[in-house]
Amino acid sequence: MSDPVVLVVDDDPQILRAVERALTARDMVVRTATDGRAAVGEVADDEPDLVVLDLNLPHMDGLTACREIRRSSRVPILVLSVRDAEQDKVAALDLGADDYLSKPFGAAELLARVRALLRRAAPPTGGGRFSLEGLRIDIDARSVRRGSQTVHLTPTEWRLLEALAATPGVLRTHASLLESVWGVDAPDVEALRVFVSQVRRKIEPDPRQPRVIGTDPGVGYRWLIEPA
Amino acid sequence: MSRVERATAMPSSFLRPHASTWELRIAYVVAILGSLAIAAALLPFREGLSHTLVAFLFLVPVVAASWLGGAVPGIAAAVVSSAAFNVGFLPPYGTFSFERTEYLVAFLAFLTMSVVISWLVGVARDRAIAAEDREAEVRLLFDLSHVLVTERAEGVTAVLARVAERLGFVMASVRDSAEEGSEMAFPLRVGDVLVGTLVFVGDHPPLSAAETRVLRTFADEVALVLQQERLEHDLRDAELYRRTDSMRQTLLATASHELKSPVAAITASVTDLLARDELDPTVVRDVLEDVRTSTGRLEQLIVNLLDLSRIESGALVARDEVVDLDDLLGPAIDGVRERWPDVEISVELADDAARVRGDAVLIERVLTNLLENAARAVRASANRGIRVHGTRAEGDVTISVVDHGPGLQFGDQRVVFTPFYRLEERSTPLGAGLGLAISKGFVTAMGGEIWATDTPGGGATFGFRLQGAS
């Protein structure tokens, strides 16, 4: 497989260079743009594998750019923002962004998000097998084991687990999880919270410090462990 | 108006009371002396005159007295005239007796008729007077309201002074405390709210009922006006607070964005290096240079934010000294040339414009800010020339920085000096939008003025004016 192409859009030259340097060093091909209009053009012309998009851009702000890109492309979008107000994140996710990262961020965090999104975009490889300490999860075999014991999940709990494990490392918004698990007759976010905590009690080594299902407060959840 | 003017002519009382004592006295004099005078005048001709004519002539003082003083003097005139008619003109002369029954009838008819006439005339007169009084009252009220409404812009105090003068008072004023004891004090109430007390000061006879009514109504109007002024004041305060608050929010949001960006760049670069197994010296150097740039930005931003807070808190004190602009322009231009080598800067400073009064440090910062602003504007333009020129007019020196960049958008002239405002085309991470706001603060602190205009033929001109020195 050829190296993935990542379009990085930021009007701040130092951040642009830092992200470019970090991704290039990890065998990615980086293209850059410094405003929203250029970013939309780049996506149309070059079809990158991932877009890292700053929300605060001249000419066309990041949210608008996000919407414009989504009109014609399903490329994963990772939004960068110094605004850590939840509504900005939610607005970006509603407009089609796949994940977000608040500035300042560390390179490791950036790389983890980028890899997760690239993997999600790539065709699935291998079976959905995960392990963490004594926990063994095999999605294809529909089995969860803790040590020698089998963990029993209700059909709804299983659908939730499946939905999250399908995209390791990637943020799943409340809305997208509700739709995946319940379809059109989705209950409210409170019901989702109840099911997430039930699943955590059954599978997490320590449900108060979750290491399998992480919470993005106010936004959604994400699967934290890498496939085996 | 005439009524009010008349009141000025008679400062003792602004609504003239009718049927005053002297008017009543005249009416009685007319009633008695008038009847007697007519009797005396007709007496020599009584043989040749018909009783009817005599009776008609006797009605003249009756009508006159009742018109002058109302029904009572009229009836007095009727009694005196009837007696004179009987004694002087109905035989037997000189006595109050009736020679013939028809004379008795004539006497009774005259008495009755004259009493009825004086009563009717009196009533008509009272009504006319009442109507006139009411009209005067209403007109006075109209005039006062008119003054209140049309001259309100000058302030309630000025309106009250004018009203007091017109009504013959020394002064009128609104006081906070409710001194309602005096009859010249009127509480200003809107609903249950006491807005103040309207007090008239002056040597004025006790107020008539009509005068009290007028002043009380006027006081109600003043109360409404005051209430409205207070509400408007509150509204302005609220609006000011809202705008200040929203400006603070914007400032905070922008400042946090501007501060976090360089920090984000440093964090990302440094953590990237830390995560690598092997460090390539070229990459390390690259990162260090970026970190230096970012810390430079942070430092500049912090200096600017501190300056801005000194300006806004009023803590900035500008020195007042003679400053040689040539000494300041050199380093300012060198600094800008270093960062934007493509930009061509030319200076035309008139000999008499080279020295100004102000603070050398602040002026240098203003020149640097305006030059950097212009340099950012022209860096992508065909014409990269920036012209600095200084002229002197009367005592003031004006320095202009002229560029031929993209120029100002409509409306920019007013907001361009707002903190964190960035001209779209000049938007760059290196310009946080504080330079112009700080320049304005500095120039204002030195007692000068700063402005932005269009350059003829395209581009923007930023200028400032300071006091010239010899």
C-alpha cells in the first residue's frame, strides 16, 4: 500500500510545519493549505486520504470548509481547534467532521487520531480481536471472555460494543451511536449513557477508570484498545 | 403665549382671578350711582317721556352692574332703579305710592324683569368667566407642556428655569428629598414611584385652586419626563455594559486563541521530537527555529496585551518631551525592512515637522506598528512602496504612512482601531490585531489623534497628529 496522503489546513505556519514534520516522519505524504477555500480545492483536485482541518481560518472558516468538503467527498476529517467550547466541536462533527483535537495537542495524540481515521477509511483487515490484560474480545466469534469466564451481553449491549469496536480510536458521537445501535427509534442520550455504563461494568477491569470505552464529555465515546 | 406673557407682566399671580373685590365694588357703584344718575338726568323731562322709555333706560345700569359684578350687584341695581322709577317717574311723584293700579303693575313688571335680567346676565357672565378661566388654564398648561417638550434637549433644569421665569417665580428645581410641606412643592410621582419633588421658589401670593391645578399637572408631566430620562439613562448604561461585556468576551476569546496557537505549535513540535527514537540534527534545528519563532510571537503578544491593559486601565502615563522624529524613524524602518525585505519605504519629512512633543518610546512603537501594518498590507501587492511623510500645519505635526495595498473596506475606518480587529487581507498569524489599537491608545495618551483613510488611487493611509515642537 502506498503512503497515505494527508492534507493539513492551518493558517498558522508554525503549527502547519509542526504537523507536517510529525506526519512526514511517520511515512505520510503531507500537502498543506492555509485557508478554507484552498482546502476545498485541494480535496477536489487531489483526493487526500485524510484532512486535518483548523477551524479558525481566513477566507472560509473551518466549519464552512468542512461542510463544503462533505458535499463531494467522504474523506475523513480531523478538526483542530483552540476553541475547546463543546458547541464548536459538536458543530464541526454535525457538519461531517469525524474527530477533533483541541490545541495545544501532543504529537502522540495527533498521530493516534490520524492513524485511527486512516485505518477506519482503509478496508477492514483481520478479524475484530482485542485483548487487554485478562479481557479477550472477538467480534466475529461474538465472544467476550474475562480470564476463563464468559461475559454475557444482552443483544443491545452487544450492538453497542460492536459499533464502538468497529472503529478503534475514532470518536463516535452520541447521535451516530444511537443510530447504529437502535436505528430510527433511538432513545435519548441518557439511555445511551446507561448502556455504556452497563457494558463497562461487564468488561472493564476498573469501570471507574475505563480503558476500553473512553468518554469524550458532551460529544460521544470511542474504542480505546488497538486490534490484536 | 399671550397669557403667559401677561403673567410675566404681573408677576404676583399668573392666573388672574376674576370677580375680584375691586371689580365687585365698581359693579355696586355702577348699580347705585348709575341708577341715580339716570334718574337725575331724566327728571327734568319726566312729563314728556313715556314710562316705557324710562323703564328701558333704567335697565342700562341693571345690565351693566350684573355684567360687571354678577347677579347680586345686578339685583341691587334693579332694586335702586325700581325705587327711583317709582319715586321719580310714577305719579304721585316724590312718594313710594301708586296713583293708579296700572302704575303698580308697571312697577312690579319692571322690578321682576330687571331682577330676572340681572340674574340671567349674571349667570351668563359667570359662565363666560369660567370658560375664559378654563381656557387660560388650559392654554397655560399647553404652553408649559410645549416648553417642556420642545426645550427638553437643553435639559430639565433649563426648562424649569424658563417656566419659573414665565410664571413669575425666582426659580424652579427638582429636589430628591420629598419636601411636600410647602404649597409650592409638588411631588413628582409616576405610579407609586416618587421621582423627586418639584419646588417653585419666589415671592408669590398663595396659589389659587386653578394655579395649583396647573402646577400639579405640570409636575406630573415633569415626573414623566424625568422618569423617561432615567429609563433612557439606564438603557444607555445597560447597552454600554452589554457592549463592553461583549467586547471583553471577544477580547478574551481572541487573546486565548492568539496565546494558544504558538503554545500549540511548540507543544506539537517538541512532543514530536520526544516521541522519536532517533534525532536527526537537521530536524532538531528546524524545530528549535520554529520554537524560537513561536516564543517570539508569544513575547510580542504578551507585551502588546500588557500595553493594552495599561491603556485601558488608564495607567499609561506618556512623557511630554521634545522628540526628534528622524531619530525614531530610522530604527523603526530598519526593523520593518529586516522582516519584509521586499518592501520599499521612502520618507519625506518637512524640516519644520521633524520635532514633536510626546513620548519617544511610544512614538517609536506607533511608527513601527503603522509601518508593519502597511508592510503586511503591501507584501502581496504589485506596488510594494510605503511612503512616510510628515507635514506641519499651525502648531501640529501630521505623520502619514501611505500604502497602495488592498485598502480599507467600507466601515473599516471606524473599527480598525478596535483591539483584535484584523483587516481580512492583512490577516496573518504575525498580526494579532493589537498594533493599531495600541497605537491609538499611545497617540491619545500623548494628546494626539490617529485615523485611517483611503489612499487616492487605492490603498490605505494611516495618519496621526501630535503637537509640534520648535
